[in-house]
Amino acid sequence: MRLGFFGAAHEVTGSCHLLEACGKNILIDCGMEQGPDLYENQELPVKAGEIDYILLTHAHIDHSGNIPLLCKQGFKGEIVTTFATSDLCNIMLRDSAHIQEFEAEWRNRKAKRSGEPEYEPLYTVADADAAIKLLAPIDYNQKIVLTEGIEVRFNDMGHLLGSSSIEVWVTEENVTKKIVFSGDVGNTNQPIIRDPQPVKEADYVVIESTYGDRTHGEDIPDYVGEFTRILRETFARGGNVVIPSFAVGRTQEILYFIREIKEKNLIPEYPGFEVYVDSPLAIEATNVFNKNVKSCFDEEAMALVEQGINPLLFQGLKTTITSEESKMINFNERPKVILSASGMCEAGRIRHHLKHNLWRKECTICFVGYQAVGTLGRKLIEGAESVKLFGENITVNAQIEVLKGISGHADMNGLLNWLGGFETVPQRVIVVHGEDTVTDHFAGLVHEKYGCRTFAPYSGGCIDLETNEVISEGIRAPKKAAEKPARARAASAFNRLVAAAKRLLDVVYKNEGLSNKDMAKFETQIQNLADKWDRS
């Protein structure tokens, strides 16, 4: 009866935990690392084909994105999760696989010319389809027997549609231990979905710590009031409101707010303003939201549904699928709202909209989510006077607004409050899924507040659940520990170059559907660039 930690250990992404009990190997999440990668992850001690089940907390790629890779390596067990998470994985894992395939195609163009070995994608759409076929959804609050000696139950965690904490009961030789995996703990008072549901008892709690050292602020922001102000001021100048928005979750929240603004006629001078959702993934995700109304919506959203009102639909809402439809948005001179991905402006159609609107002083760029260091979004909110888009220097004349407080994650107080819902203090709280120093900081806070033993493992860390003894703290192996400073700097520059190439690849993917003439032109430009820098 052991629990090991192989991802998101002293790091924020790539959640992956292995429960070994009752002769079974069970993964809790199997996520892809995204962003900074500080430490080497240790390999799982079992082969993919030896894993019997995956329990999936939610659909975000940093929790689900390596499942197709596991299938490629031989996993054939069940993936147990909620119905809404299953629906979201159906679109998100395929989208991730498309990106992997396009990256491989791009890299192999050069490899073919230079005679280098062919680059194999991390996984393919076929691997994603194989994973999707293994999804075995269950209802919230439904306690099931997973296998002899192991029972599980999923509870709404209010982080994303379908997100869950997972209760796991393990019984071996008449000894029963209960482990609760928080997944990502949701923020309270979010629109559409419910607040995180408390769990009353556990022997062990595995909890995330994304915001384990920060708070969102004590006051609940007036989202509708702030949006109303931004829309009114921008439309009065004759400009557009451009919102870089994550396709799943954040886009749907913004639609919810705009529907309320329109319903209450809060901007009577512009009653028919148009709102464009320019992201095929966001459109598919919105359909998933509409499909899972009864199981996931909160009381306020359900009250609207019972009145015959779709909380995500309103007059003037328009969706664009093809790249041609996307381009036409900026030829429409009427003031409007444009919602487009990606949320940090690193790739996708949003960069085209920024090119057309950043230089216009009458427009507003409104950020509604976290902007990581080094991203274009972060540069804009920090006051960049000009940015480069598609080879052009674009002057930043537009108004830059940041709508604070919209976060899908609970802050430090929210995490502690959720832990406070346990009626008896757990034997141990294990802290994962946080920045390097944050995991230790939050573990200290938990020990101080609740008096229980805590553990912030590194990758490969393991605990004996029967005795509550730490078998291994894991291996603290920095990614570049053995590199000399000059070599590290060179690697950093090369990594930035690779990141730029990946961004170009994403642009290619997002422009699928171009006319043959435009596609040929685009290909020629890329080939010319490659020929210029090909040193082979």
C-alpha cells in the first residue's frame, strides 16, 4: 500500500501520482509538463501496460496530456473520470495530438533535407483516439468499486467543468486507509460552475499548491461592472475590445458576464454590439458546457436554465471556424468584442487581432487570466511600448486593461479553508503541484495551522500508507545541474529558439483551411527562412 509522486513534485505542471495497492497499479492524473521544467522527473517504476487504471481529476492538459503517450506505450486500462471531463478530453486530447503531429512534420522537413533521423511526434491523433476510447465516466458523488479492495468517489471541485477531488478507499489485510486527491482546487464565487465541495474525512490528503503563497485579495471583484465600464469607454472611442482568453473555462465565463450585461441593458447606447468567439476549440468547449448543464452548473446558472435562458448565449454572439471567417472580423468597422486564443498571446488567432488593434488608440486589450513571465501578454501588461508580430514592429497605442481576480485556482486562504472542511485532522497532508519553494512554504502553513504531518516530495518520492512513513523524499535533480554557466546560457538561447519555432508551428496549425494560394505563399516564406539558416 504505497503512494509515489512522479510529476508536479516541486513543480507546477505535469501531475502524476502512482498508487500501488491490492495488487493493482493506479495512476492519479497523467499530465504533460508545460512551461518551466526545473527538475528531472523520475520514471514510473512500472511499464505502461502494467498500469490498471487512471483516475483523472480534470481535463486540463497538465493533468491529462500524457495519457495518449501512455496508450502509445501499451496502456489499455480504464480511465475513470466524470462525464464532463470525458467530454472535454474528447476535444482537448485530439487538439494536443494535432499539435504534436504538426511539430513533427515541421521538424522532419529539415531532417529529410539534411539526412537526419526522422523525428517522431510525442503521440498522434490515433493515440489520442485510443485514449478517448478508454474513458469510463461516472457521476459526481457516485461511490464505485474500482477493483477488489479499492473504492472511489468523485466530488465537484469547482476548478473547471467536470473537475473533481477523488476519494479513494484502500483495504488490504483488514486495514483500510482513505486517500483524497484534491486535483486543482477551484476558486469560490466563479460563474457557471459550483464552488469546491468539502470532504469530511481522510487519512491522507494530496493537495495542490499553485497559489500556496498568494491571495487573490479580500474583495470579490465586480466583474460585470468592470466589463461594462471597459465596453462603454471603448465603444465610445469607436474601438474594439480584444480579449485574449483561454479556450476552455475562461471564454465561457466571459460569455456569461456579457450575457448579463446585455440582458440588463447596462450599455443602452450600444444595445446590439457584436461579440465574436474566434477559436474553434473554444466553440467546441462551449458546446460541452451546454451539454453538462444539470451535472455541473451552480444554482445561479441553473436558475437561468430553468427560466429557459442559456447562460452562454445572447443576441449578437457570433462564432468563427475557418481562418477566412477570422480574417473578416477585422474588416468589420463596427465596435465589437473579440474573444480569441491563446490566453497569453503566445500563439493562435489572437496574434492577428492584436496586430490589427494594438496600434489603434481607440481600442482596448483586456486581459482576464494569468500571464506568465516572458509571454507577449506579460510584456503588454507590464507596459511594452511596441511589440513584434509577424515580423512587424507594432506600436502599442491601445488601452491595456487587466480584470483582476478571475482565477480558476483557489488562493492560499482557499486551499487552507478547503483543508479545514475535514472534521478530523488527516494523518498527513502531501503538497504537490506548486512552484519549487511554494510547496515547502505551504506545507509549513498546513502544519502550523492544523498540526498534522506534511510532506512535499520531489519526483520519485514515496510514502507507505499503512505506516505513514516516508520511504523516499524523491530525487532533487535540477535539469541543468551539471551544465557550466556558458553552456547553460547557450542552452537557454536555443530553448527560446525552439519555443519560437513551436509558436510558428502553432500558427500553421491555427491557419488550417487557408486557400491553396495562401498556403503555398506561407510555405514558401517558411522554406526561405529555413534555407537562410540551414547550416548543414
